[in-house]
Amino acid sequence: MATFLYSIGRFAFRRRRLVALVWVALLAIAGVGAATASTATSNSFSIPGTEAQRAFDLLEERYPGQSADGASARVVFKAPEGEKITAPENAAEVSGIVKELQDGSDQIASVADPFDKKAPAVSQDGTTAYISVTYDVSSFELTEETRDSLKNAGNDAREGGMTVEIGGDALMVMPETGITEVIGVVVAGIVLVITFGSLVAAGLPLITALIGVGIGVSAITALASVMDLGSTTATLAMMIGLAVGIDYALFIVSRYRAELAEGREREEAAGRAVGTAGSAVVFAGLTVVIALAGLTVVNIPILTKMGLAAAGTVVLAVLVAITLIPAFLGFAGERIVSRKDRKARKAAAEQAAATGEVLVGDAPRDNGGTRWSRFVQRRPVMVLLAGVIGLGVIAIPAASLEMGLPDDGAQPTSTSPRKAYDLLSDGFGPGFNGPLVGVVDLKNSDDQDAVLKRITGEIQKNDHVAIVTPPAPNDAGDTATFQVIPKDRPNSTETETLVHDIRDLGDTLKSEDGAEVYVTGATAMNIDFSEKMNDALLPYLALVVGLAFLLLMVVFRSILVPLKAALGFLLSVVAALGAVVAVFQWGWLGGLFGVEQPGPIMSVMPILMVGVVFGLAMDYEVFLVTRMREAYVHGESPSEAITTGFRHGARVVTAAAVIMIAVFAGFIGSTEQMIKMIGFGLAIAVFFDAFVVRMAIVPAVLALLGKRAWWLPRWLDRALPDFDVEGDKLRKKLDGDAAEGGSGKEERETVSV
């Protein structure tokens, strides 16, 4: 592996113009594809294998011509204080708006008058009413004229004193991340400048990461319509691709500068940097790809697409790191090193030339990393207990985790959708915003009318039911639908119990009358989604951790080191989940992070955090511990190896973690609750894993284990493939070539990450 990557690095350095041209061409092609691609027209959400999905599929089959993807909206009216919405002047105003909406766009499928006697939409106290609007097309296909018509509906009513708010997905827009995303990139740039002391060295990881992310996100945008990719897919890919792209470039550039400090020629330094640090980048990237691609086992299309798209962006980041980085290093020349270091090396070279000494590079110096590692090794038990107990305390809120999917009730209280949600909840009851849709398959039923009467009668007896609407059969008479309005809010445990009660009733009816009863709708889909996430979490965790354990065993040639890495990850991810619950569910420090309405944690969050954080956590494990193993294999004691690893890796890993935290934290400013939560969760998880687990718990455990940390049975060592991640074969090859060339010079080198 190292020898192959060494050749790639030298080739890219020599043919830098060709390599750069290829990547720029790919960026241009992807950009043109994104610019010319049709806009994604749907953001479908399906959960194969669940009852809610089976009911949804049955509706599409038995009610042909009714688009399930059409946008919808509710225009909610509340009469002025002391008045009724049913008062003649208020009713006339509302009915006028119905006519205005009907004539406002040819994309409208229907507009329901709230005063229609067949389906009234007026609260019992007569103060609140709503107009239901459905469209023939999805929210992404609505024209600006249609949106403006909906936004302006009720302006006259507002001027007359009525409260008018609009909810639904018709006004859905792409989520905005705000200026905080830019701040995240700026922070990353500042950290790089501080780390390298050179604007050129700092700018190179940013530029290459943006090129990789640009290609990845543009490709996702170009394929969005064809592959039905949602907006969150591109955002997650951008988030992860930017973070790992900067980090991977950071590690290779750092290694390149270290090779220059050893006295290598520039092309040779580029080859060795890619051969050694590049090997770690490949394996670190592979762990991230395994974690993200593993989301396919959950069997939820939207999650599969998100995982594969993000994994593709990580693959691009790896390819950019091992090809475009060495090419740019060729363009950068000596400017990749700070001016201060260039002057110091020039002075050292002049002195060596004057005295006849051989310049073999800088001697190892103590730094913050070495001092920290020695502190940990002096007090390993104290550091280990402090880290484990601290993360354990932070993880406590995770025991109270409640999962669900966000609706308009999770929107900021200042938005019109949230205000419409609250008006409907106050006027019609908490469960009105989460109606359940009952679907009855009557094909095998003999007495259909009796069956429908029994179903609705039994459901109405349930203590958690507010209203059951009369069943509406289809034209063929083999299917009927009805609505159930719960008494409780959509995300409550009472509503979840109600869904299961109706399904239990359906099982009884199927055995007695032959009719099948299904429950679907957004609320039921959310419940099924949460349950499927719970069921899939442990198998997914076992798959990802198991595959990565085998991969790390190959890298580290050890059993205990990969085991320690996996256990440390579990500790950091549970602690991060506890922090997410405390902020987004309990509301602690919610104002600081823009959480206006605490509520259930998104069902996708735990499994997504497991996938993403595991891959990223293994990055730091590979970059930090590989250097320790290389030092141990080359004769250093376990204690000295830990210090060597921190001498060369602590500063870079710290910078990489700060950059990743800054990038993820930049998405906390998003207007989309899901993006905000993911950004916070990943940022806090990286903080815990990098600074508590990898920088404190890992050296403490290795100090306590001593030589046992690197133990591997001989039979297993022979069975495992050797990819030469540490560059040992590369070092021997280069030493052999140098000896054959009769250089007569010995180079002091350390070939590792």
C-alpha cells in the first residue's frame, strides 16, 4: 500500500499540471451537470416493510389518480378578540379568500371552504377556521406566482383584525445555514494558519477540500431528480466531505513538511508523505465509508441515499488527498514552509556547508504533545477515571431519549407554520395536527357495511380518540378510508399507544370478518420509522464496529488496541447523544443554540451519529496510534512510543479536531431542525472523542497495558494481510535503492503517520 501510494505521490508531483487539470475538468463537468439538471420534484419518504407503508401503497393502488406527492397548505383564521369566525362579516371574508385561492393558480387541485356543511372546518367555540388547499404538483414544482398567491391570501383579513397564518409544505423552502457555516470555514482557516504558520500551507487544505466537496455536491444536485435525493442528502454530504477533506489534506501536508525537515528533496518528500500519511488517510477514509455505506442495512431509502452520497464524497476526499494534494505541493514550492522555518533551514545549511557537516534534519524536540503524554503516563488511573466518569455523567440524559420526526410544531415560534400549528391545536385539540388515516381492505369481507360500522364504533370507544370520521369507500367498493383525530399531540406516547390499539383491533377483525385494517398518515409513519430505527440500531452497530474492528486489527496488528478504540467510541457517542437530549429535548441551553421548541429527538439521529461519528473517530485513532505502533516496532519502549506518537501527532490531531468541530458547528445556524441537530450532535461528538477519548483515555489505557497493548497471536498475524500502512516495506525498499545507488549517505528517517 505505502509503496503504491508513494509512486502515486511522486507521479502527481511531477505531472502536477495534468493532475490539476483533470480535477478542474471534473469540477467543471459536475458544475455544468448541476446547473443544467432539472429541479428535484419530490422528496419522497418511504419505509419498506412497515404497516404504514403497506397502507400507503394500498391507497395508491385502490385510489388511482390521487397524487400523494402533491403539496398542501392550511390557511388558518382566528377571529378578533370577542368575535366569532362564523359572524357574517368574518365568514364572508373567509369565503372570499377561498374564491381568491381558487382563481390564483392553475396548479391548485382543490380548495375546501371551511363553512361547507359536508366537511366543516370550524372549531367548536366558533373562533377558529381553516381552508385546506391541495395542489397537483409537489412543493418543489410550485411556481413563484402560486407561492405568492398563497402568501398573500388573507392580507385583507389581517388588516381587518383577524389572525391569519399558513401551514403545510406548500411554502417549504430549502433550509438555510446562515452565516455560521461561513464562520466555520473561517475558523478552519485560522486554525490552519496557526498550525502551519504559512498562508500557502493553510490555504491548500481549504482549496482542495472545497474542490472535492464541489464535485460531490454538484454530482448529487445533478442526480437529485433522477435518484429522488432530498435536500438533506446534499447538506450531509457537504458537512462530512468538507470536514474530512480538510483533515486528510492537513495530515498529508503536515507529513510533507516533516519530510522536508528531514532533508528530503521536494518530490521525494511528496512521495513519502503520500506513501505514509496517505496510507493512513486511505484506511481512515475506508472506516468512514464503511460506517456510512452500512446505513443501507436499515432498509430505509432516504437513509440509504444519504449514507451512500456522503460515502461518495468521502471517497472523493481521499482521492483528492492522495493525488491533488501532492500536485499542489509541487506548485507551492518552498512557500509551503513558513518564512521563519525557511530562514532557519537556510542558516543551518550554510553553517553545515562551512563546517563540512552532513545536514540530516531537525532533532526531535519536546512540545505540548510530549508534555501532555508524560503527564497522562504519570497518572493514567486518574486520567482514565476522570474521562470515563465525566463522559458517563454527560451520557445520563440519553436514558430519557424520546424519538420522533419533526413537524411544524418544531418550527421556531416566530414562523407562520408554527403559529398556524398552534392555532389549530388550540382550536381543535392537540391531536388535530397529527391525524391518523385508517385504510380498510374489504376484498375478503362479506358484509362490508357492518364491518365499517364495527371498526369506527370500536375505535371511537378508545380513551385516546377525539373524533372518528365516517368511512369513505372507493368507487370499486373494495377499500374505505377514515380519519382518526387523537386527543393527544402527535409525538405523545398516548398517540403511539392508540396506533397500536387500532392495529390490534385490525388483527381481530381480520380473523373474524376477513377485513384488513391499516393505519398510516404522517403520524403513523413517524411511529413506524422510530421503531424501525430502534430495531436496526444494534445490528447496524454490530456490523459497523465488527468490520472496522477487523480493519483496525490489520492496521495496528493488535487485538486490544482496536477493542479499546471501539469501546472509546461507544462512550463518546453515548455522551454526545446525552448532550443532544439535554439541549434539544430538555431545552437546556436551548436559547444558545437556537432551539426555540424542545421536543423529541429525530428518529434518524442515533443511528446517523453512530455511523458518522464512528468513522470520524477512527480517523484520529489511525492517525495518532499508528505513529505509536511504528515507534514501538522500531525498538522504543511502550512508554516512549506513546510520547513519540504525541510528539508528532498531537498538534495535528488537535488542529484537525478543531477544524471538524468548527465545520459541523457551522450548521447549527440552519433553519432546518434536522440539520441543526445533526450539526450540534456531530460537533459535540468529535469534541468528546478527540479531546477526551483519543487524547486522554487512549494514552492512559495504553500506559496501563504496556507491551500487552500490541499483542497479537502469531497464527493471526500470519493470517492477516499486511498492507504496510506504516511504510516499513517502503523504507526498506528506499534504503535498498539508496544503497545500490552508492550514495554513501545515511538518511535519518521515520516512515509512518
